[in-house]
Amino acid sequence: MSGLVGKKIGMTSIYAEDGRSVPVTVIEVPDAVVTQIKTADVDGYDAIQVASFDKKEKNVSKALMGHLNKAEAGAKRMIREFRGVAPEGMKVGDVLKIEDVFTVGTFVHVAGKSKGRGFSGVVRRHNFGGVGDSTHGQHNRLRAPGSIGQSSDPSRVFKGMKMAGRYGNDRIKVRNLQVAKIMSEENILLITGSVPGTNGGFVEITNLKTEESAA
């Protein structure tokens, strides 16, 4: 399974061949440079490491810059590894374009950071319904979680209790989205459905075979 790193631009819709309006996510996917190839014999597993999105060299550590210079990649912002890839004939320094990895109609997994929503209550974080309407003596606790404790046995709160807390900003993977269109000249990839993260956020797009994703 190979893949590339992209930047979420936003959502729009396109018309399919049968006339249906299909919602798609617009993702910018620039050319990526292969910075390392791992093999099962040397590293214990097969993988390919790619780097993309330019960055100022002054903001890259010397150690990382030395690693990137081996592939003549220049300063890059995003470096990601995709496991399960054992490319034949590929070498460090090769450039991967959108059309080299993805084709229209194939299925992909898209992973990214979800929107951070800060400290949230149980109604928003866990879809609680609150304690009911304004009856039953509920004056100002319509969105309260209610009692969380136990009786004298076990006399404690179990771990994992759904309570208020930090919500969002987690790694989310959306599976089996289909590539709707490839705009090679603009480095744009259109994928059906929505993907995690805010506009401008980075996502990892993993390519799958059609028969694997349908299973």
C-alpha cells in the first residue's frame, strides 16, 4: 500500500457520468521525493518514506537536513512513511506524482487530525441527552451528566466513565473513499466524501487495490 501526503483545501461537488451530484473533498497533493526505502532484510519490514511540501531550510534541523540532502530533496515540511510497500526499481531521490500513485476509481484511506474543540461537556462530547425537560425540578442542569458514583460497593468510579473533557484533535482515519478526479497540472486530487481535519490541515492518503477495499 503506497500513498502520499496532501493538504485539505475544502469541499465541493462534481457531477458523475450518470448525472448525480457527488460531494468531494479537494486535496492538494504536490510531488513527493522518496527519501528512504526500507526492506524486510535490513529493517524488518517493507516501507517507503516520502517528503513533500517545501519549507525554509533555516527551520529544519541539521540532522534532518542531512537526511533530506541524501535524496536531494531540499528542505521539506512533511515526511511520512507508508508500510507494506516493496517497490521494484524505485530508488532514493525518485519523484512521485499523483498519477504515479492514484488512479480514478480506486479506493483510498485518508488519515488526519480532527478539529480540536477544547474542553467540552458530555452532551457535545458523548451525545448525552441531558437530564430531560425543565420539569422534575431541574432548574439549571439540563445538560448535566448526572450521577457518576457507585454505592458503598464498589464505592468508586469505574475507569472510562464518559465525562466532560478534551474533545477532538485526535487522529482519525476514514476508510474506503474513492478517487473521483485527478487534476495533475494543479496537483489536485478529488476524493468522494469528507475527510478529517480543518481546511489547510495535512492528511495521509493511502492507496488500496479495489478488491482489497471492497472486502
